[in-house]
Amino acid sequence: MTSASLGCQEVQEARGTRSAPQALTPPEKVLILGTSVSGGTSSREALAATGLGFTVDVVTPTQWAALTKKQFEAYRGIIIGDADCQGNVSAIQAAIDNRGVWGRAVDGKVVISGADSTANGTSFLVENAIASIVRDPIRTGLYVSLGCAYQGAAANTPVPLLEPFGDFTVAGTGCFTGDAHLFKMVGRYNQAPEPLSDNLRGDNGALNGAGGCATRVVFSAYPDKTFAPVAIAVGSSSTLPNTRDYWDLADDLSGYDEFTGTPFIVTQGAMAYSSGCGQGLDPAATCDFFTEGANGDRATPSSPAGSTCSFACQSSWCGDGQLDTTTGEQCDNGVFNGRTHVPDDPDACSAFCKKL
């Protein structure tokens, strides 16, 4: 592993009467846990990152375990991929063991997939996810593929790997060969187009990949006020847990199709726009700042309660600046969640509302 250098960018936000110091800026580098991919620097995940112009460090479990939070923060993206459809967590055990270190470093976009997209040969999905997580120049994003590790798990099985980001549970589906659906995803107003749904929106057969398995697990539960659904496995409650109805609107809003299912890809950092979030049309929304394009904007110190809305079109989310212990939050400092880097700050809070 090569050593990473650090740049810096001024943080303009003030906390009370105190200004935050300069934040560390991740350089053009991406980190991959080597056991979680096939082929090291020639793996599909590594090639996706290098294709975007990033230098890639592929590390061993021993090297991964030795990294500090600040060293993890020195990467634009962290990748925990899927290697050859391994049916247990051995490939990601190193990341499970020190999740309290690297998990606190992640404060950018996050994409979490229950599919084994690499081993299954699913076109575009790996590349789109990695392109999505590295877009923020001053934060560290994350792409996780659970691969086949939980394909036999009972419903409501906890996923320790994901604890830094909230309470996630999964249900194994084996090789789910049924229908799957991916929504059109967009980011904040006036941002560049969100790549997560590129070439996949409206072509849901592509989600089954060359191996025919749309996914290996679905999320029995996840922090759905903070994370937005990207793709769902389509089926009834008799075949999938935690199902609900989703809309998918036509681009001209002339009509919609309705799907029942359970998410198997979720993200923090983009909206499921064709489900109506961001258009004021999502039937499951509790808020939607579509007219301002401000969904996902975290609260400033002067923001009143209820003045923000998440990428999932939900209020009471991690980032609204209001502590909500019922959703597992340990803290919530709004715009100061993540890397404010105030030395010895007793109120420091991770980007996912966990005490640092």
C-alpha cells in the first residue's frame, strides 16, 4: 500500500460562535479490502475506480487492520466488494473487526448492495455505484456489496459490518431470479447527473446479470429515514419480508407503474426520483423540498426543527440536527456531522449520528 497525502479545503460553516478548522480533503485515491474482491488491482471494482482516474490501493486484512480513522479519511472512496460468491463473511471479516474505525471515516455518499454484482456479471451496477461514491471532493464515500455472504440468512439477521451506519438486517433470498426494479436516481438540485441509475433505469432485466440472480439478500430493515431505496426485489409478502408498494413514474409524469417489493440496494446521497421523491409525489414521503431542491441538505446551527428533509423524503433523519434516540442516533450535529476536525471536540458526531 502506498502512503496517502492529504490536501485541505476551508470549511465555511460556523458552529455557534466557533468556526470549524480546515477539513481534510481526500486525494484522488480509492481503498479496497483485497479479500473482498477477485483479482486485486485487476478486479472489476479496481478497474472501475482506475477508469475514473483514481489511484487504487488494494490492501491485505493485516494492512486494513492497521489503518487509523484519519488514514481511512485520506481516501475519496472505500470499497468492500464481492469475491466469487463466497457463502460466508470470511472475505469481509477484517472490515467487520474494525468497523468502528473505518466506519467513522465515511462521511460521503454510501451505496450498499445485497447483490453479488461482480460475480454475477451484472452490467454497469458496480461501475455506477463506484462513480457515485467518489463524487464529493471533500468527503469519503463507501461502496459495499454483501455478495453471497448472507444468501441463506433468516429474516431479520443483523449485519455487523453495517453497524456504523445504523441498524441493518437482511433476509437471504438464495439466487433470487424474480423481477427486480431500479429507480431513476438524482442528487441535489443543479448537481451533475447522478450516475447510479445510468443504463439501468427502465432495463430491469439487466439487474439479473449473466448468472440470472437479481440479488442474494434483501433488507428486512434499514435506516429508511436516512437511506433511500435504489433497487427493489419484486414480490409479495409471502416471498419477501418488509414489502410495500412503490410507484415508478413516467418521465413526463403521464402515468405510473406500481411495484410491490423489498429494497436490495440502498443509498445515502441520492433520491429515488421516479418514485416521486424530489417531485412532491412520493406517497410514502413525510416531507419533500422539491421546489428548493434541498432534500439531503443537513441542518445548520440556526435551522429550526423540521426545516430539513432527507434524500428518502423523510423527516427525523440523521442530519436534521435533532437527536432522535428512537432511530438509534447517539448524536446529531447537522452540517457538523462528519469531519469538522475540531481537536478534542466532546460533541464530535459521525456522519451517521454515532459518537466519535
